[in-house]
Amino acid sequence: MKKLLIAIRPKDIPMISGALGSDFDVAICTSLTDAKSVLDDSIGLIACGVHFDDGKMFDLLRYAKATPETRSIPFYCVMGGGRVLSPAILKGIKSAAMALGAAGFVDLAGLRRRLGDDQARVMLRNTIRTLLSKPPGT
């Protein structure tokens, strides 16, 4: 199974580590420079927090999609913080991400509110497992 690149704020590491457990080979990056340095064809999925590196999620997305070796890696934008954003703001972020080539947008905060932390974690792990098992570009 390929590696999972998680691009998040340092303060989100405990939450995401707890959610993923030890099920995956994970590269956690907290800066755009770090993420660019580990991004290669060993990565099977990129999950990037909206607040990554002071708002550089779109910079990482553009870089990943502009680089021939990483262009086909699915890129998911994740809203993971506890803040509740309006549906219009979430839709705007999702629309911008999809226009730049993201494979999807995950409102993890909303998922946690709807399902509870434990069920959201199970769903997140199962979804990641499924996505990592797919061949690139499908």
C-alpha cells in the first residue's frame, strides 16, 4: 500500500494521529517546504487541511497537480477544525479546490458532529484504505 501524505497544522497532529491510528504509512508535513520534499511517486493519497501552513493548501494542490510525477495522486482538501463555517464558505472552498484539480473535499468537522468522533474515525480510516487501494487516476 502506498504512503499517505497528511499536510496539517502542528496543533492538529494529535487529532489526526489519533484518528488514523497505526493503520497507514504516513508522512505528516506541517509546511509547504516539507510537503514538497516528500511528495513523490511513493505517495498514494494527499490529504491537506484547509488551514495547512497558514493557508497554503491551494499552493500545495497547484504544486502537486503541476508536477508530472505527482499529477495523478488524488488530493483531498480537509476541513478538520472545530469551527463551524457557513455552507456558502464550505461550498466556495470546495469549488475552488475542485477547479484546481482536487479529487474531493471532506468536512471532517461536520462528519464528527453528525456521527460522533468514533464513527467519524472509522469512516475516515475505511475511506482512506479504499482510496489507497485504487490505481492512480481512477
